[in-house]
Amino acid sequence: MPEWIAACATDDIDTEDVIRFDHGTQTFAIYRSPEDRFYATAGMCTHEHTCLADGLVMGDIIECPKHNGRFNYKTGQGKGAPIIDNLKTYPVKVEGGTVFIEA
Amino acid sequence: MVIVGAGECGVRAALALREQGFTGPVDLIGAEPYLPYERPPLSKDIMAGEAEPEPRTIASADRLAAAGIVFHPQRTVSAIDRAGKQVALSGGGALAYDKLLLATGAVPRRLPMAPEPTGRIAYFRTFDDALRIRAQLVPGKTLAIVGGGFIGLELAASARHRGAGIVVIEALPRLLSRGVPEPIARRIEARHRAAGVEFVLGTGLAAIEETAAGVRLRLADGREIAADFVVIGIGAVPETSLAAGAGLSLDNGIAVDRLLTTSDPDIFAAGDCCSFPHPLYDGRRLRLESWRSAQEQGALAAANMLGAAEAVSAVPWFWSDQYELTLQIAGLPDEGASIVERESEGSLVLFHLKPDGRLVGAAGIGPGNAVARDIRVAEMLIARRAHPDIGALAKPDFKLRSLLAA
Ligand SMILES: Cc1cc2nc3c(=O)[nH]c(=O)nc-3n(C[C@H](O)[C@H](O)[C@H](O)COP(=O)(O)OP(=O)(O)OC[C@H]3O[C@@H](n4cnc5c(N)ncnc54)[C@H](O)[C@@H]3O)c2cc1C
């Protein structure tokens, strides 16, 4: 059963940026969009298992730091080569300055 | 549409033709016996890892079939009939084309003095080469690598991981002299030395002889080095035989224009096999050997085969992994003599600028993805022909991406 997990404080992430969040054996990437909304996806690129939080967020897009695979982090949609598989996304809520993800 | 060469570039072009809405026949012809595969892992995970080596497929048979791409593995295009607009396949048969893409890649540069690459001598380009080399990487054996370029050094790192002894022989006084700034090459050398790799720098080879027990390498200064196996990694030369046979213009590879068109308007070339004029560098003719550039050029060639008339503009980009270190290069460091250093926690980024302050290249080395963001921002600044603030570049705690807003 998925549950709500406290991932970080809202202040931990700059606007238009991303951080890594590890929980149990899983790694997630938590994003703060230019419109100041929060999103979460699986933490590793679907191409070669690289940590996406080391990449650059531009608008709705996270770019893998290794081979520049691109995903829309709001939908998980891959944006062309070398990406074949989309990224899993997770529901997010913000309560009292804390970002929770449902995973 | 016919594409010759089923490497990174040819496959990307084939898929891009479909993504851009082309519905006619697409034929992809590849000389190798495998589904199209990625080369970069050959010298990295596949070489170093414990897993049974398998090619890392770019596109599965299902994906190619779903896209309606007819893949002809293990077939070589032997000639182009430009007047009749068809290509001849080895073993018989011909395919007609409206537009033809040559994505024939590159092959290892041969060392004239070396014996044939059988037995104890190998070159390194293909999955089959990787299998042969990997089988030699056992503790107690010594591998000699001729050439201190990327492929040799990645192989050295992977081979140390498997416990083989390594000696790298480079004729020039330093490693990676093509395209990598010296301070970064020095860091890479130090990391290899710490891992136990031996280097013989600045000394040419006089001879390579296979003996009953192994291989003997004689250096120009008379010294001898004994090894069990030798891998020659002295660069790659563009595969141009098909183009040359068809009378297409050559210039350090198949010569193409800004649209990746050869001297025949119905024939395009892209990837490691071609040289093209780059608009960011006053039209300097470049031939890149880069995984990402091969894809970008493949996609661009596909668009232009369909009439888009788009010029190349992508900033050259390259990466290499050795041990825990990743090197990334954007643009052309050798175009910018003035250098700004940005150093932080084990990583180093060098920004190369023109005398007028325009950023034209950046190279970085660091553990994991440490330099990735900085190099990516640099790449975007290079594309914009930006003149970034030098003080900001040098300050490690300054967020470079804010320069993009300027
Ligand atoms: C071991 C290794 C590690 C690498 N690591 C990196 C890295 O870390 N980073 C990076 O940026 N780049 C790396 N590269 C470079 C990168 O792999 C190349 O730039 C890329 O493969 C070029 O793609 P291509 O499609 O142009 O050529 P290729 O991959 O060479 O593909 C060309 C294909 O065409 C086929 N062919 C040629 N002639 C014919 C013909 N007449 N008929 C039919 N088929 C033909 C060839 O057999 C070949 O399969 C590495 C390369 C190697 C070998």
C-alpha cells in the first residue's frame, strides 16, 4: 500500500531545481517548478540508472546529467533519444512547510 | 529512404524519419551481426562488470519493426550507383533510394608496424573486440595499451578493476592531447597511477613482436616491455570507402555542408564518418567522435532528407568515465586560449574563452556527476555565444545557471 512519506522541507529545494530523496531502498527526485509547485518522480534515469537530482531543471524538464536524456517531471514523459521508457511519477502534497510524497 | 550503417547515428536517423512523419519505406543496413548497440558501455560496464557481456541494444527488433524500419543485419553496402539511385548489397541484391544516408562511422586507426589483430593483438571498436579483450583481463596478466586516448584509458580503468596489470604507451609527452586541456589530463593520469597503471610517455614504439610466451614491445629508446596481450588505441579513421568509391568529396571524412549533404544532393552523411562546417567556430570543419553528436546529426540528417533544410548548430559534447571520475567537454576548448578555473571538492571545470571574452569551450572532471550541471550551463552559454562574467565563472559557490537569465 502506498503511504504518504515526509520527504523534505519546502525550503530545501530552490525554485526550478531538484533534490534527491532516499527512502528505504528507493531513490526519488523531488522538484520545485518555476511556478513554485512540487513534484516527485523516480530518482534514477530510465536509460542508465543515473541520479536525476544531479541534473538541470529547465521549466518542466529534468535533464539527466549523464547523457542529457530529458523528461517532463510533471508527467514522467520521456522526450526522445536516448530515452525509451517514461519516468514513474508520484503524488505530492505540501503541509506545514513539509513536502510529502505518496509511494 | 536508405541508411547505411546501423550504429548510434543510423538508428537515430531511422527512428527520426518516422517521428517526423515519413511513411514510406525505411531500410537500415548494418555490417555487424547484432541488433544496433551502444559503443560507450563496451569500454566501461561491459568491460569492467561481472555480468556476462551482452551488447546494450539501442533499439530492439520489436521497436524497429513497430516503427516499420526494415533492418538488414550483417549486410554490407558494397557500392552506390548514383545515376541509378540504388545501393548494392554484399551477397547480392540492391535497394533503390530517393535519399541515402551514409552513417558508416569510423574504424580503428591501424598501426603500420603492428602484426595483424589476431592472437595477442587487438583493436577496439566493436562488441566482438570487447569480448576478445575482456577474456584477457585476469589478475596476473599484463595488458599493454598503445595510445593514451579515451578508449585506451577507459579500458585501463576497467582492466584494473578486473585485476589485470596495465602499461600504457603514449608517444606524446602527455595523455589525451587531442581536445583535453592539460590540467585535466594530468588529473586523469594521477588517478590511473594511483590505481597502479604504469605509463610510458613521450616515447615512440619501434616494434611489436609476438613471441611464444606473449608480446614484446620495443620502444624507440631501446627499452623493451613484455605483455600478454596488446590493445592498440591510437584513434579512429572515418569509414569512407563507400563514399570514395562513389566519387563523393572527402575531407577528413565524408565532406558535407551545413545541412549534412554530401557533394551529391541526394546523399547525406552524418556521425563519426563525416566532417561538417560548424557555425559557432567560423565554419571550421569538424569531425566529431561523440555518442551524442552522432545522434544529433542522425536526427538532423533525417529532417533534411525530408526537406527541412536545417543547419547543424549543436554544441559538440563528449563524456568519458574512468574509475569514479567523469569527464565532460562541451564546445571546443582549443578555440579559447584564455582559461578560467572553477575548482571545488575534488572537481575542476575549465572555461575557455576567446580574447574578447566569448565562451567557446568548457571541460570538467570530477567524481560522479559533479561537473554535469556546470558543463551543461556552459554548453548553453557557448550556443548563445555568451560573454559570461569571469569572476562568476571562477567562484565555486556561484550558481552558474543564473548566467543564463542574463
Ligand atoms: C569503446 C568505445 C567507447 C566509447 N565511449 C564514448 C563515450 O564515453 N562518450 C562518447 O561521447 N563517445 C564514445 N564513443 C564514441 C561513440 O560510440 C561514437 O561516436 C558513435 O558510435 C558514432 O556513431 P556512428 O553511428 O556515427 O558510427 P558507428 O557507431 O561506428 O556505427 C557505424 C556502423 O556502420 C557500419 N558500416 C560501416 N560501413 C558499412 C557498409 N558499407 N555497409 C553496412 N554497414 C556499414 C559499421 O559496421 C558500424 O556498425 C566510444 C566509442 C567506442 C568504440
